[in-house]
Amino acid sequence: MTIFDLLLPAFVASLILTGIHAYLGVHVVERGVIFVDLSLAQIAALGTTVAYLAGFDLHSQAAWLWSLGFTFLGAAVFALSRVHHRTRIPQEAIIGIVYAVSAAVAILVMSKATQETEHLKEMLVGNILSVSWTELGRTAVLYAAVGLFHYLLRKRFLLISLDPEEAARRGWNIRFWDFLFYVSFGFVVTSSVAIAGVLLVFCFLIVPAVAAMMFFERLAFRLAFGWILGALVSGAGVALSFVLDLPTGATIVASFGGALLLLAGLRPLVRRAAA
């Protein structure tokens, strides 16, 4: 196996992850629930951890189903905790609590398993270099189905994300539609965490969306910019991990951070040039 054969699946996985997460990231940022992906990803990782302790392989179909079931519970919690008026307890507080508790329980569960340190590391940063073409094919089909689902219901999801007050005036059951949104989100996160880990999934979701919002208002431009940025940064991260002999997942995460800092520094120059 050549270096190209080793790194190509990881790069393709990054492109697939960028494609769906850059779109979902627009919804997450507009809703102001920045850490919902991190929390759902941690819940999915907790489900996988419980499945492992029950005797299933971490990458088995049974572990995936356990993880998916846990994300459905998280979807219900987040849908029910959203309110559309001023409240003393913001939804981000609920999301943060769910994340912290899920992470703590995962550590407690893993303390009863063998090789717990290695599994906890994989849960955080994944092992994207070990992804197979078969796994990538299944993931691509799943993400395409989720993408089609969102395309067909795009008007509902976008209005609820961008203008929930207007959606409420139209008489829509926002909690029901939120539940559908988070369930579809759960399908994506469950597969993403198994490939890339919690931290990298969070970066794929948030960094392209935030970077695009620095420069564009229109949704189409944000999506295009996010997809291009995700592809370029992913490629750079994979290459750097090989050149510097570093863990691939953590290198891509750091590359996303560096790219965001660079774009934040360039933003004033671009705005002055446009003016």
C-alpha cells in the first residue's frame, strides 16, 4: 500500500463529512445552539461506549444502533427544551449539561472496560485513517438520504432556524419539526463520530459555517464557501499529518482552528476593499 492509498480514504471521508456538516452548521449557528453537535456527538459516543461494555465491537452494526438510539433520546431532549420566548434558562445551558453528563458517564463506563485509554482517545479524535471504502460508501448513501430529506423540507427547516417567530405565527408545531431536525442530525452524527471522533465532527459542523458568515449573507454563498473551505482545510490537515507524523484527526482540527484565525484576520481587509 502506497502513501496515496493510505491517505486517500481519509481525504474522501473529510469531503463527505464536509458536504453534510457545512449545511447543518448553517442551521446550528442560526439557531444559536453552537454546541448541540458536540453534545449530540458525545451522546452518540456514549451509546457506542455502552455497546462496547455490553460486548459488541466498537465498529459493529450493533454498536451503531446503540449509538443511534442514544442520539434519538438526545434529539427528544433538545426538541422539548427549545422555547420561543424569553426564559431564565437558555437552551445552551441544557445542551452544555447534557454534554458534560454524557462525557462523564462515558468515562465511568469506560473505566470498567479494558484498554479504556485508547477507546477514549478514539472517541475524541477518531481514527479517520482506518476508514474503509465500504464504510465510506455506506456513509455517503446515508448522508445523501439525509440531504434529500432536508432538501424536500428545506422551507420548513430554514424558516424555523432563521425566523422561529414567523413559524410559530403560521401555527407550525415547532417542537415536532425540531425533533425531526435533530433525529436527522442524529443519523449524521452517529456515523460521523464513528469515523472522525467528537472533536473533528464539531469542527466540520461549526468552523465552515462561522467562517462563511464572516463574509456572506446569502445562504447559497455560505454553503459554497463552507464546502470549499472544508475541502481545502481537510486536504491540508491530512497532508500535514503525514509530513509531520502527527495524528490525522487532531491535525485536521488544529488546521481548522488555524484557518479560522487566518480568515478572521483577513476579514477587515476584505471589508475595507469592498467598501
